[in-house]
Amino acid sequence: MNRKHFEKKLRDRRAELVAAGPVKIEPNRKDASSVGVADEDEQALSEMLQAVASNRNRDAAREIRMIDRALRKLADAPDEYGVCEDCEEEIAEKRLELMPWADLCAECQAKVDPKRGQARTKITDFR
């Protein structure tokens, strides 16, 4: 495994996320004299866009933390990089190409997050 290659991928992705910066969350009120939004549809759209921006910011911050963790592992314990933290087997290089910050192999990740990647079949599947 070429650790330098993965270190470059991690640093490039981190720089990309930092350069993009946080997504701006637009306030519901555009005019300081108005209270709320006059149109109910506009209000709902505004709230949805705020939620989407907030989720993107949270996900980017989480990804940066994971990248920083992987970079520390490469610096402090390079032999442990690319090894699953649960089963201690090698993480597939294909998985590391897509997610160089991965700390679990695909099998262990599926145990931790069993519903990830599954399509919803009913509206109540979120429960």
C-alpha cells in the first residue's frame, strides 16, 4: 500500500473542504422590519434550505475530523493506517481510494451502520 498516495489524497480533500468553507445559512427574514416570511411556501422552503445547509456544514466538519484522525495515524503509527479498528484486518485498497479516512473495513462498517446504503421501501422506514 502506498501510504504517501493516501496522505496526499487526505491532504487534498481536507484543503478542498476548508477552501469551500461553510455553506451560508440564509435567515428566514430578509427585511429587518418584517416578521417571519409572508408566504407559507417560502417559509417552508427557507426552513428546508437552512436544514440542508446545516447538514452539509455538519457533514463537512465530521469529514475534516476523520481526515485529521487518519493523518495523525499516518504520522504517529503508519503501520496501523489501512487496518480495520474493529477486526484488525486490512481495509480494501479500493475502499481507501474512495474514503482514505476509513477506519473500518466494509464488513465492520455494515455492522455498525446496517441501514446505510439500503433504499427506503415505506415512508415509515426511518424508524
